[in-house]
Amino acid sequence: IGKKANGQTPPDDSQFADFWEAILDKSEVWEPKITFNMDVDAATLNGISVWQRTNNGDYKQVTVSPVVDTATKVVIVRHTDPWPAEGELTLYIDNTIRSKDGGKALKQPVRVTFRIK
């Protein structure tokens, strides 16, 4: 998995499928928008996290605040500080995310890796 910083352990990459195979280049103010095929239970949004892998191989969790746009079945991953520019960042969406009606879990956890340009 790699070295961890401050006792934090990043998700196990082997459990996640790449949503895009390429590393995306994004701006420091980009807010990822995740579209689901069902309404999402807002109480399960802690299954969304972002981790930074620094140039020296350490992992640091980045503080994010996912919010549900109930009108569109979209989750917006908000952050108060600009994304860190060093290294790569990975957005993880694990299978603890549940649908609002019936509690169906995400079938396959996914990740998206991006860098700030």
C-alpha cells in the first residue's frame, strides 16, 4: 500500500477498479461530480475519500465534504482548501455507499486518480 503519514492508512488499491485508466489533470478548485443510477443515502457518504500520495511516497488523507444533489442523483465532492499540488490524488468510492431506497451497495468500488496542474 505504501507509507502512511500520521497513522492514517489509505484504502487497499487492489479492492478498487479504475474508473478511468488515465491520470486526470485538474485545477486546484475542481469539485468532482459523481453520478449514480439511484438516489444515494447521504448517511453513507463517508465511503468517499480522497488521498494524496506525496512525491516521497507518503499517503495523507485530504479533507472532503461530499454532498448529495437529490435532484440529479449526483454527489459533489467539496473541499475547503485547494487540492494539494504535490504528487497524485486518488478519489475512492467504496461499497459502503448505499442507495436511498433499499440500501443497495455499489457493486464495484472505484477510484479516480488525478493531479493538479
